[in-house]
Amino acid sequence: MAESTGGGGGGGGPDADAIARAEELKGRANEHFKGRRYGEAEALYSEAIALHPSNAILYANRSACHVRMENAGSAIADAQHAIELDPSYLKGYYRLGSGHLALGKYREALGDFAQVVKRKPKDKDALRRYKQCKSLYQREQFERAIASDRTQPVSETIDLDAMTVPAEYDGPHLPEPITLEFVQELMAVYEKQGKLHKKYVFTILLKIKELLVNTPPVVDVSIAEGKHVTVFGDVHGQYFDLVHVLRDLSGVPSEDNVMIFNGDLVDRGSWSVEVIMLLFAYKVLYPNSVHIARGNHETKNMNKVYGFEGEVKAKYDEKCMDLFTEIFQALPLVHLLNSKVFITHGGLFSSDGVMLDEIRQLNRFKEPPDSGVMCELLWSDPLPGNATGRQPSKRGVGIGFGKDVTEKFLADNDLELVVRSHEVRDEGYSVEHDGKLITIFSAPNYCDQVGNKGAFIRFGSDLKPQFTQFTHVPHPDLKPMAYASTYTQLMT
């Protein structure tokens, strides 16, 4: 929680009135934080910092907001500032560890929690966090060692014939070839919180692997006269919202209803398995009409922290998760509509001159690096308003890029529009950079707390975007991040 008592950090500077006003702002910010209104809390902490910039607590509290707003880079910067102001302020180390953990940097987080234990060796909470983080770090090292010893992909080690479906299984049975009736039944079973048998899950995943392995990093999608393509942004495991939209608004995928799902289908929401398996089933049924891009949450580190790995292991097993990881590495990074609309999950690049041909040559079959073109496609964000140039990312990965960067990239590659996702928008979408960039986000009331709308875009052959907004629908009583308890404990 955000800290409410005064003090933290010393030094001269502000007068008594400024300090009192900063404390009042901090109190209001704390109330917003308790109410999960993190954006409002962050703004008030920033006002308080402007009045009392030597108060370490204000930076640590703002760091906590940044963690919850998924701005790990800003969270780390604020925590480091708090520690610089007051090296004895232990909450600063907690916040620093939370920021590193949010990026999946377990070794750095372990070092942060170790600093707390060193200073307060009898603190039970500090010791608990340190031991939990140490366990996560050791597990990561073990998994890396196992992966380095692996001589063949997980997909080549699966024996479907050895898997049996028991007679008492009452869920959908996967036909060969897959049928629309099966996918419809699967959708309904998932709505009732039923489960698809593991053998059928593995069968669909292996079929997806076959489809993706020869798919290029940049997928060209053509829209003929009278046809259309629908583009979705982040879904984040919000299965019941997705089904509502497919049934009632966009229509389900078909040969005449082509869809692009622009990454971040999993994590956060607690029905990520259901979301990804339904869309994979549609992809197998209509391989040329359902397109799925990789987002920054289709990655191993994010899946560990934000719930998907825990969910897969709870519903199936570790080998199933390993297969998901292998498939996520095969997802394409870009979709291109009629050679003019550039669709990617995150954004653009830290340097000018990146050309489509370079992206087409990327080796994407790996976890993304911390920098470079692949990383930036998944992680970067546009700078707001009329801002130009480039700035370090608030997330700690990728960059922030201005409207001039967007304009030059489009001109260099003879493109007209960038469509990306990756960020919540109150209205479900935003048109930015003088109309040359669109952000689309399809998870309404994100994490059951943000209150935003969701949206999708429909493009016809004229490539003029048409937006449809929607609100969230009720879902069963299961909270977001339900399968990520260890990580959420460490980050609070």
C-alpha cells in the first residue's frame, strides 16, 4: 500500500506551507490509491513532489502507482530516487524490487529484497519476500538449465497417441478435420467454465505450430472490394467480454469475416487459456481468415509474472506451458493491410531508417531481447499530443516515439497508417499523431477496475477505419491475476 505517514528524506528547501500542502495532496493520493484509481493517485503524488521534492515517501508511493499502471521503468526510476534521498528508507527497496519483478528481472529483484533483509534481519515480511523471490530466481535458473540441455523442441516430444480421453469425459470431442460445430460447442463449454481435454488442447496447439512455422514475420493481408477486415487490440484473458463481442457485435470469424488479433490475448485476466484456445481453434478452422500477432505478453517473462503460466499449469501441466511458449515465439510481429496499414502490437523504433524488408528478415523464433527492432515492435508507445523525437520508455523497455517518428516511418515505407494496441484507452481507441496512428484496446473495464470501454476497428478496401465501442459484461466470480498469487504478493 501507499505510505501515509510523513517524513522520509531530508534537506532544506520547501517552506512549511509547501510541506503542508504536499502532505494534503499525499493524503488525497493515498485515498485514490486505496480505491485503485492509480492514474489520479499518480497525478497527485506528482503535484506533491513538485512542492516537496526531497520527500522519499512521495517517490516510493508514486512508484507503487507506476507498478500497477504497468510502467515498470518509471517505477524503478522513482524507487531509485527515493533511495538516493534516503538510503535508510526500506520502502524504496521494496518498490525497486517490485519494479524489477514486473519486468521479470528476478536477479535484480532478489538483490533489492536482500537489501531490506540486510537492514532489518528480523522483519518477517521482508524475509518472506526475500525467500519467495529467491525461490523464483532459482526456479528460473533451473528452467534455463533444462532448456539449454533440451535437444529438440517440445512440440517434437509430444505423443498424442499415448494420451487417452476417459469415457467419463463430457466435454467437446475434437473431430478431424476440425469443424465449426466443434468450435461453437467449445465456446459454449468455456462459458459454463468447462474444460477441453488435454489431448485435444495439445492437438490444436500442434496444428497451430504447423501453421505458424512457415508464416513470415510480416503477414500481408489483402482486402478486396466489398470485403473487410476487423482488428482487435488487447484482450488479456477477458473471455466473457470477447464472446459477447464475437456473438453480438463483430460476428464470429469466417471466410468472409477476416480478423486480426493484435497481441496480448493472455495474462491479467483469469480466462486466458479459454481466450487463446478459442482463437487458436478458429485459426485452425479458418487459417487464412484468423490472424494472431504476438504481443509483449506472449512472452515467457510476462507469462510468469502476470498469470498465464500459473493458469496453464493449474488447468493442464508444465509441458503444456512449454508448448505455448514455443508457439508464442512463432507468432508473427506485423500485419500489413493492402500494403498501406502497418499493424503491430507496440510501436516504432529507437532509430530512423527501419524498413519493412528488415522486419521481414527478423528471426522471431525466440524470446524478445531487451532492445532492438523486435523488442520495440512489442513494447514501444507513442508520445502524447504534439510531442516529437524519442524518450526513454515509462515501461523500462522499448521507447516513446513522437509524431515525427511516425510520419518518417510511414513516408520511408510508403505506408499511410500505424495501428497498434498495448495501452488502455478510456474510449477503447484513440487517433493520434495527426491521424496517422491509432491505438486500439479491446479489454473493457481492464482488470475489473479501470472502467474503460473496449473497441475494435473495421477496415474496408478504402482503408478508412470504422470504430465500434463496447462495455464489459458480467463474468463468474474470479478475480484478475487469480493464478499469479506469488507475484502479486511480492509486488504489493
